[in-house]
Amino acid sequence: MSARSWSLLLVLCGTIFLEGIDVAMLAVAVPSIRADLDLTTSTAAWVMSAYVLGYAGFTLLGGRAADLLGRRRMFLGWLTVFLVFSGLGGLADQGWTLVLARFVTGVAAAFMTPAALSIITTSYAEGPRRNQALLVFAGTAAGGFSLGLVIGGLLTQLGWRWVFFAPVLLAAALLLAALKLVPKEERPAGGRRGGFDLAGALTASGAMLLLAYGIVRLEHGFTGWPLTAAALAAGLVLAALFVAVERRAVTPLVRPGLLRTPSVIRADLGALLFVGSFFGFQFMVTLHLQELRGWSSLQTALALVVMGCDAILAPTLTPRLVNRYGNARVVLGGFVLAAVAYALFLPVGPDWSYAAMFPALLLTGLAFSLAYGPLTIAGTDGVAEEEQGLASGLLTTATQFGSAVGIAAVTAVYGLTGGGLDGFRSALVVPVVMVVLGVAVTATGVRGGRRSPAGAEVPRAVPPVSSKGPDAATKLTV
């Protein structure tokens, strides 16, 4: 790739890095925030949950908005919103203002991230070049989260407000570079009058918000279960209404045919299961080290940084494996390694040394490097250019719901089984089950496709993914 191509990729990857460190740093800083602002346990929990709610609730709409209203416009505009509300979070002196800032920051990420991903998939030609770009993107996401744990621990020592101000500085630098590097495009035809599915947008966002809220509440177990059940039921009703609306819409928000594409569904479901298992496992290990072993936040972050090896392996080792064995086989290998890693941690004892934990943590990072990037490729591969934002939004929605499900499920199991070491071991069964299900889902892709000379799977008897109507986007050739 040319120097300009790498510069553009660096800016777009900087966005997902920003999103990763933002979440990780806050996770480390929440105890300090709670103590300084004298927050209740519920409010402190919502400091984290509000971001997930905004992110998961609007990602599908954000992805389609990139297709219909312009990828560059959505990327730059919502990066600005992310910058502003991250800064407002650092200035907050009350719990409700902090929760509000985190919710809007999550909404901004819901529009910004699919736009960045779809700019990559429309700027780099499908094949090895796009695959390389997506694998670098995936590795940067993982690196942001891993480094964010360490950086968050260091910044929290200086003051928790720096956890919010540091992303402001990075976002400002990215915005200035993006103004110069992200190619301009014509206003998409779908964004003109009559081209936006308002009813679909409202029902989709409502369904996603209610389902995300219900999933987040699962971590409370049976406490307040009527509200949890009501939120999930209402979300499912709105989801059914959304499907009905889309079937009748002239210009649907989500073309029904895309949701019937096996490769897209398999990739999105795989991403949900894999990311959910990863975050559930990481959350429980953090809990084990800090609450059961008494390690400090910085010690815990340094212990988990080995999982960041995927930031190095994803753009270097994974492309070679994909070219040789194809996406599905590499993803399957990632799921199998994750199952082994999580199973190795099941018999953890109170006197385990870090050396005893190290193999499981290392295998977890290796598994992420094998699975996450190829799942990103599979979720957008073969999709028409005018639907790349939508495909990116579907994939990002899956990962956000996966992280919410994984963390909520392990937390609920941990609480229902009485906590302590026994509760920890019981909760660790959740990520094991999720990756085993992922193995089953991914294996269908290995069996259902044939290998091309380049090493990629070619589906059998699957119609091409395309949309009706004129191409709504201008090809961004880099």
C-alpha cells in the first residue's frame, strides 16, 4: 500500500483504538470515581452500563446512516461528538451528568465505528489488501483495550479525570488528520428526501435499546426481575414490529435479504459468541485478581497485558494463516484455542502463581488474534458497496451485544452461586459454553464452503449479496 493508504488506515484504526482504550481505562477508574463523587453502587454500575446501552442501542442505525448520509460525514461528525462528551465526562461533578455523558459517548461510538469500518471496506479493494487492512484494524482494537488497562491504571494514579481527558487529546489529533485524509464523497442517493426509513429506524433503535437494557440488568440476577423481563419482552415485540416494517418498506433500513445471507449471519453470531466469551472471561479474571487475591488495579492490568499479544499477531501472523487456510478455518482455530484457554483456568486455586495463569492468558490473546479479524472480514466480505455501512453496523451490534451478554451472564452466575472461589469457577463455565457454541457455528462454514486457490472459502449455492437500486456511494480509491 502507498504512504497515503497507510496514513488513512492509521487514522481509521486510531478510532477503534480510541474506543478500546476509552472502555478499558474507565473500567479501571470506576472505583476511584465512585469514591471521589460518593456514588451509590447502582450509579457507579451505570457509569459503565450507560456507554454499552448507547453503543448497542444505536449501532445498527449508525451503520445504515453511514450508507445513506455519507460515511465521511458520519465519521467526522460523530468523532467530534465523542470528543466533546468525553471532555464533559471529565468535568462532571455529579453521578447523573457522568452517566449522561457516557451514554452520549456510546451513541457517538455507535455511529463513528461502523462508519470507520465501512470506509475501510470501500477504500481498499476486496481481497488481500482489504483483508490486511481489516486485520490491522482488528489488532488495533485489541491493542487499545489491552493497553487501556495499563494506561488507565497509570492515569488513575494521577486523577480519574485524566481517563476522560486523554481520549479528548487523541480524538482531537485524529479529527485533524481525518479532515485531510478521509476522501470526500458525493452525497449518497439514499440520503435524499424519501430515502430514509424513519419507521424502521425508530423501531430498530427502540428494540436495541430495550434489549440492551434488559441484558445489562441480567447481572443483577433475580433482583428486580419483573423490570428485566418487561424490558426484554418489549424489546422482542419491537424487534418483531421492525421486521414487519422492513418487509413493507420501499427503502428498508435493513434489506431482509442481507439477514438471510448465511456467511453474514454466521460471522455476526460468531462475533457475538466470541467477544462475549472474551469479555466475560476477562471480567472474571479481573475480579479474581483484584477482589479474591487483593491485587491493585495496576498489578492486574500488567498481568493481563499479555493478552494484548493479538495486537502484534493479528496484522502479522493472521494474514498468512488466512491466505493459506481461509477465514473459516482460522476462526475455528481461534474458537478452539479460546476453549482450551478458558478450560485451563477452571481449576484456578487461591494460591496459583502468575506463572500458572500465564498459559491461559497467552492462549486467550492468541485466540483473539485468530478469530476477531477474520470474523470482521467474513462479516463484510461479498456485501455490496452501498450496504457496507449496514454490514459493519450489524457486525458491531453483534460484538456489543456479545460483550453485554458475556459480562451480564458471568456476573449473574457469580452472584447466584454465592460468590467466592466456587462462584468464580461456576461463572467461568459461561465463556467455555459460549466458545463451544462458537465452534459449532463456525464448523458449519468450514463444511459448507470450498476453498478457492487464494485460500478463502467460497460458499456453495449462495446467491450473491447485493441490493436493489443505484449504488449509493462513491468508490474511494486509495
